[in-house]
Amino acid sequence: MICTFFGHRDCPETIKPRLREVLVDLIINHDVDMFYVGHQGQFDAYVHNELKKLKQEYPQINYAVVLAYMPGKKTEYDDYFDTMLPEGIEIIHPHYAISWRNNWMLKQSNYVVTYITHSWGGAYQYAEKARRQKKVVINLKNLLTLT
């Protein structure tokens, strides 16, 4: 089973514990063993960092940071060992690359984990598209305990 992620560029650090809980549940109870994550914002960074940690605990899982563009400067992304470019993206105009990449990730996935707080923007658009495609969508925003 495969999981992907869509979230707002900015998100609070308080999602980290719930993100971990959801990922562990997907691994243990839903046989998710492949994760695709983008690299556009804070949400993606939190997911990527947690997947690196979980790979140590659950060596059967794999993950990839799915790039929307060919890497440019070395400082653009410091470590390329866990990245991939989806086949076909090399012919996509850069203006459409993120949308094309997101559609590719969604097509592969059974589960979609999101962090969405408002009903506009790309994260919301892809969560809705996932729902229409009958994917299991888990919004971390709805699962957070308010303190």
C-alpha cells in the first residue's frame, strides 16, 4: 500500500506527534510500506524527517521525496539519496510541474495524509481530488487535541 501527503506550506510544529501516530498506524495496521512526499514547505519537511526516523524502526518501509523539478544548485536540496523524479516530468513545463507531480503521487496512492486548515490552495484541491477518487484521506488538523 502507498501513502502520499498534501499540506499547507506553513504548519505548526504541534502536528509532529499526531503525524507520527498516523504513520505508525498506517504501517502496522494498514500495510502501508511506501510513502511519497513533496518538498515544498514545512509540512513536507516534517513528514520527510519523520519518515527518516521511522525507516530506522520499520526497515520494511520505503519513502521518496518526489521532486517536481530537475535539481539545480547543490544547495537546493542537500541530500539526494532519497529523492526521485517521476517518469515523464522532464517534458512538463516548469509552470505545471508541481501540479503534474502531485497528480502523479495521488495516482499511485491508496492513502493521503493532509494538514488542511482552509478550503483554498493546492493542498485542499488535492485532498478533495483524493476524496473524489475514493482514497482514504486523513487530515491531521481534525485529529489534533487542543491544549
